[in-house]
Amino acid sequence: MIVRPHRHWFVRLFAWHGSVLPVISFRLFLNLLMSLLALWLLNWYETLGIKLTLAPFSLLGVSIAVFLGFRNSVCFARFSEARHFFGALLIACRTLQRQVLALFPEEAPRIQALLLAFCYSLKHQLRRSDARADLQRLLGEDADWVLSRRSPTNMLHLQLSHWLADQRRQGKISDLVWSNIDESLNQLAAVLGGCERLASMPVPFAYGLLLHRTVYLFCTLLPFALAPDLHYMTPLVSMFISYTFLSLDTLAEELEMPFGYQNNHLPMDAICANIEINLREMAGEEETLPTPLRPDAYYRLT
């Protein structure tokens, strides 16, 4: 995620880090070449009776803009939902930590380790990265058994459920207290299931492919329609219009799967570090608090 300090509106016009411009710059350069080619071939293809007018491009441009806007809305809704899940994860972990510290202080270190392992395991599962280092740091020898499962995050949730069931069977908690703690565990299950749904069910491929192809075909042919009327202004106008469409298309691709490392993805490293800081601080472990993550020199927070 890009986290930039507030800047004057004029300064923001020239912002590079955090913009999609670095990603699409080569594609804009290709559009510039197509514009120059259209100008070079203008006299030749006009002698052939070929003339592209702006009328069909105007109609097509409006249609593409509408569908790109819809696709960006859908993809931003996925990003917003993922952000909501990680906010709910923070709340559920705090609640469980508070309940365990109040009722079972001797069990607090074990439950805290399981909660933190759940958070880090979920992060690595969504990013498809290796969770071994984080789980070994938190669980020690038990990490190998968890990592041998097909769904380590779900097994960690199951261990928390087994612990709660043991406390109820031993008569250490009442049905009301059991129900309250179980509700917090249900919130963890909802976060896990919701994130797995987002990660495994993207926007239908055919829909995104149709827009992708249409945008690139539009940007490729646009200079040939602009050249007869705009002449040497064709490259400037064509690149500006292409920048708009290509940026929206690229931004939708980034927001569709918000769990990676790109500029517009969720800062899950920072979120997990913040959860660990909160839980350890609640347990009075001031000496083991991790350092909060900050944006790097390019304003990126992972």
C-alpha cells in the first residue's frame, strides 16, 4: 500500500511513486509509436480511401469507460472487503487475548502464540509464501506438525477450539463464558473463510479479458482516427486518452487480488506486526515488542 504525506494539489500532479504510470509507461510508449506511424502513413492510407472517423471511437470510448468503471467498482469492493476482514481479525485477536488474560492468565502465553501464528499463517497463505520462519518463532517444535497440514491456518483455529472445549469439559468456565469466547473464534473462522473466498474466486476471467482486449484495441487504433483532424497533436491526445484507459485497467487488476506486494495491495506485514504489538503489550511483554513497520523510501508499506 502507498502511504504518502499530504501534498499540495500541484505537487501531487507530478507524483511518480504510487502512480500506475511506471507500470504502463512501456504501453504508453507503444501508443506513441502507433501515433507516429499513423502520422507517417496518413497520406498513404487516405489515397486508398480509408478514413477512420471519431464517431465510432466516441461510442466505443463511452462503453469502455462505463464497463471499466463497473469493473473498478467491483475490484475496489473486493479490496474493501479484504480490508474489513483484517480489521475484524485485529478486533477478534484483541478480544480473545483480553478474555484469556482475565480468565486463564496461566494459559495466556500459549493462546497468544496460537493467535499470532494464526495471523502470520493467514498472511503467508494468502500471499503463497513460506510461513516456516514465523511459525517456528511462535510455536517452536509444534510448527512442523502445523506446517505438515494442507491448511495450517485452519489447524491453528482448530487448536484454539480444542483448547476452549477442554476448559468447558473441565468445568472451568460457564456456558455463557464459553459462548462469548466461541463467538470470537467464530469471527476468526469468518475472516479465514472470507479471505480464502476472495483469494480463490477472482472476477470472471472472460469479463476481464473482454475489457482488456477492447481497451488495447481501442488504444491501438485511436491514433489513426485522430491523425486526419489533429495532425501533430495526435501523439499528445492519443497518449492522454490511452493513459486514462490503461490506468483504469491496470488499477482494476491490482485491486482484484489485494493480498500481494503491489502498490495497491493490503499492507499485511504491517497489520500482522501491529496485531503482535497489541497482543504482547496487553500481556505486559514490553521487552519483546516488534518494531512497527513504516513506509519505505518509495512510500510503500507492505
